[in-house]
Amino acid sequence: MSGNTMVAEARHLLDITLPDIPSSLPHFPTVPGLPEVPKVEVPHIPSFPEPQIPSFLEPHIPSFPEPQEVPRVKGPYVPSFGEPHEVPKIEVPHIPSFPEPQEIPKVEVPHIPSFPEQPEIPKLEIPKLPELPAFPGLP
């Protein structure tokens, strides 16, 4: 409810009595039933025989003989074979020695004459702007 409703109007609503609902309902006419619809005959669909899948022979899996023991190879240590074997010795090649380098004499740099001193250039001064007269004040 809104706040504009007056209290007297609200009290008036409480005093109103509601009408009584009759206990017996009026008689309603009966609705006629739906007419019967004739059944439509569906044409007979012929059945097809099930296709027969030809049977194939199972593939033959050949059996392999048991693996035989692999002979051991004599040589350097191979971790997959287990035991270490003698490693052959490699001869170190002889490297010839080079002679000591001689001292290279230093080349004398020729004397470069210096440039004469240049005269100083005077700095330019920016002239001052004249001052503008003040505007006359208001009377």
C-alpha cells in the first residue's frame, strides 16, 4: 500500500463482509465426446533377410625359436656386456716446438706540428627591448 491511503478508508475495508460462497455448484452442461476417427491401414513392408557375413580364417602367428646366447667380444669396456676389458694404449704424437718470436722494433712516429692559436670570437649580446608605456588607469 502507498503512504497516501487514509486511515479511515483502511478501517472501512476491514468492516466490509465478504459474500458467502454457495456450497452447491450450478449444473454445467456435458460436453459431447470426440467422434471416432477411422483407423488408417498401413501397407505391409516386406522384410529382408539378414545378410550373412562370410567367416574368415584367423591369421597364423609364427612362433620364433628361443634366442641363443650372444658371444662376448673382446675389446674396450662396453657397459652393456658387463666386465671391463683392457683398453688399448694410444701413442701421443710428437708436436714440434716453435722458435721464440723476435722482438719487433718500434716505429718512430713523425712529429705533427700544432695549429696556431685561433683568435677569440666576441660573444654577441642580445639587445634589450624598450619598455612599453603603462596603460592609463581607469578614472
